[in-house]
Amino acid sequence: MSKKADAIGIANNGEASASTPRAIEIANNRIESRDLFVATKEITIGHEGEVYRLRLTALNKLILTK
């Protein structure tokens, strides 16, 4: 069963402003990385008051840092 996330507040550092929300499809508790990294190679994630950076490397790997 597929469900659509409302507005997950993912900043698109490339073209849209950081406050522009967009919907990301979630199917079976899975989000495709290509849906996260639209026109950017880095996103920020807020978790319990902390900010984390999720980056896509030149070798197409993911790195999560605090």
C-alpha cells in the first residue's frame, strides 16, 4: 500500500527556497534517495532538536553527519 507524505519540509537547496515544502512518496516505509536529492547533493534533517546533514558523495554513497 502506497501513501503520500504531507509536506515533509525537505529543503531544496538548488532551485526552491528552503521553506518550500514538497511531498515525498513513502511506500512500505521506504523513501527513494532520488526523491530526496532533487537538484541538490545535501539535505538537512531535524531530529529531537538536533540538525543532521545527509550528503550524496561523488561516488554515489550516503553520509550522515551531526
